[in-house]
Amino acid sequence: MTTSPRTRRDGTETRALARRTALRLFTEQGYEATSLRQIADELGINKASLYYYFDSKEAILQSLFDERGTEAEQLLTWLREQPRAPELLEAAVLRWVDSCTAEKLQGIRFMTANPLVARTLTGRPGGDRIVAGLTHFADELAALLPDPSPQNVMLLRMAVLSINAAVSAAPPTGIGDDDVIAAARRAARAVLAEIRGGGPIEPPPRSP
Amino acid sequence: MTTSPRTRRDGTETRALARRTALRLFTEQGYEATSLRQIADELGINKASLYYYFDSKEAILQSLFDERGTEAEQLLTWLREQPRAPELLEAAVLRWVDSCTAEKLQGIRFMTANPLVARTLTGRPGGDRIVAGLTHFADELAALLPDPSPQNVMLLRMAVLSINAAVSAAPPTGIGDDDVIAAARRAARAVLAEIRGGGPIEPPPRSP
DNA sequence: GTCTATACGGTGATAGAC
DNA sequence: GTCTATCACCGTATAGAC
């Protein structure tokens, strides 16, 4: 081995810092519009030094996807072991929405800013696991719909992606992460209610 | 003049075709990932010939924004001459949603695929009039909210942008434009109801 | 209007010294 | 680990013949 414990530790720290920097720049400017030179400059290192930590620019992207790629899959695993019930629909959607912490929001922001970039990694291991995982998640939930009309399937997908919609709708500044997440939750519930009721009118609860 | 009527007519047709081709490629692959060579190839002309119709790649982008930039402004103009009333909120949002024809959807798809590209044109005349116009629209509507809390402002913005959310949520194929628009409308109404009621439960209609 | 040829810069990436 | 130097390539854009 050529790496001592000390250099190894410094290395992984720099690598982690590079990932965070890349994530920020990719989110602000887009993946294609961000050059390796720019990332290196912000890190205070030379452009070529980045290649010590990553094999290519695409490898940086890949590592960002890998970091957060398992979440959607875990959600899917959880869903498949739940007993089928009408309440599962709302429970599952809200489980996903509520799992979104303020830290996870930056991942959503990155994906929202680069909606097409996932296709760059298609075919490779761990490519677009987030997108694919959420898609499968929504598709599996669609089987629970009493009326799986195209519109209702669409509304279900919109409920699942309410966090993304909230991030897209949020102005660049002035609204805190908490309110973004809370708004996403309320929107998801409202859309789910629309699917159930076919309209805003809910039958009043009846006690026997 | 160096252009005869005949060449002039052919020219504007080619220009229009180039715009449509660019719009499609920008939507499929992204603005930065699409090269002028690619656009020229699909048109069956040389790369350099594009510069007869457009001064630069950015000029192509600009022309696409100009084509659909006035709609949000017209909406804003309409809003400002409406009498203030509680029903104006939902009426205004639905006016925007319902104005979305199947043809207009491709504009939304382009913007959804290139969320950051509007900033490329900021400062220039007619830059991001769509985004800015819709933002102003939502902000003006926010003044009509009984409770303009950050969450409610967020929800209002999400209702206005429900078309964008629907486009983002729609799978690449399998769902028609009509269902996408219809789902957006239902989602917008559901979110507006959530703002009004603060919850999915609506009081049942009471006849005196 | 369309072409060929070319200029120019920036990009991702590699080799090798230290 | 970080650097300098260098590479091939592709991007936009221009000049000028036809």
C-alpha cells in the first residue's frame, strides 16, 4: 500500500469536500455547465489533482447518485412487505414525504436542477436508482388505486413527487426548508384526497 | 434589398423549422448538451448555415423564449384589472391552467427540462419573461390569501405551477397530453382547497 | 442561402516530475 | 497527493467562395 493512515484520512476528507462542492455547483449551474476547473478552484487545488480522487467527471456524478441512491430502494422494500390495505396508499406516500429531512432536500434540489442528467448514467451500476426506485414505488402504489385511470395514476405520481414540486416552486430565497417540506406534505395529502373523492367534497365522518 | 420575396419566404420557413428542431432537441437532451452541429444535421444543412438565421446559439434560445414569453404577461395584465374578490384566487389559477393547450405543453416541457437555462438570458430584453411573469402572478395572488403564511404562499405557487409538476411527474410515454393537463387541473384545485380549508375535510354543503 | 475552411478557446483527460 | 505541461477533441463563431 502506498497510503499511510494519515494521508488516507486527509484523502477521504478532501474527497468528501469535493463531493459536496460538486453537488453545490451542479445544483447552482447544472452538471454540464460546471467544469472540473471550477470545482478544483473552489477546493483550492489543481484541476489535475481531482483525478486522484475521481476517475472522471462522470465518476463524481456517479458518487453523488450512489450516496443517496439506496433510499428509494429501501422504501420499495418496505412497501412490498406491507399488508395490502386501502390506508396503505396514503401511509406509503406520507412515509416518503416525511422521510425528507432538510439535509435530504439538497439531493432533491440537485435532481430538480438536473432532470436530464440521470440518463447520462443509465446502464451503469447504480445509475438512476433514485428515479427508477421512485417510479417503481409509484407504479406499485398504483395497483392499490380503486380506479386506476390515467388521471388518477398521474395524480398519484404527483403526490409522490410533491417534494420535488415544492422545491421547484420555492423561490430561491425567503422560505425555509421546513416550510417547503410542510407544504409538500399538505399538497400530497390534498392530492391524495382528490384521488379518493374525485372532488374536494368529503363525506362527513359518521359515528354509528 | 438582397432578398427576393421567394427567398425570403423560404428563409422564414427554414428559420421556423430550425426553431422547432432546436426546441425538440433542447427538450430531449438539454440546452448545453445540444450542439449546433446536431441541429444543423437534423435540418439537413451545414452548421455554418445556421448563422444566417441566428446570430448565435443563445439567439436561438432567446427566440424560443420570445415566442411564448408574452403569455404570462398577458395573464398578469388580466389579473390586475379584475375586481378583488375571494373567488378571484381560484379563478385566476384555473385560468392559467386551462389556458394550457396541448401545443403549449411542449413549451412547459422545455422549461421543465432546462430549469436553469433561463438565467443564461437574464438581463437581456425578454429574457426569462415566462418565469418572472408567473412569479409576479403568484406573488400578486398571494396578496389575496386570507392567511399569507409561508406555507400557504408555497401552496399557492405549487397550484400555479401544477402544470409543470404534472409534466415532471408524467412518464415519458403512455399518458396522453389531455390526461396530463386534466391531472394538473385537479391537483391545482385540490391544493387550493387545502389552502382554504387547512385540511382535507370540507364542511358538507348545507341547504337552508 | 449554403457551402468549405479555419480560427480560437475551453474541456476532459493523461504523463510524469516532485 | 499535488503540481506543471501537454494532449486530442469539440464547442461556438467567422471569413469568404460560390
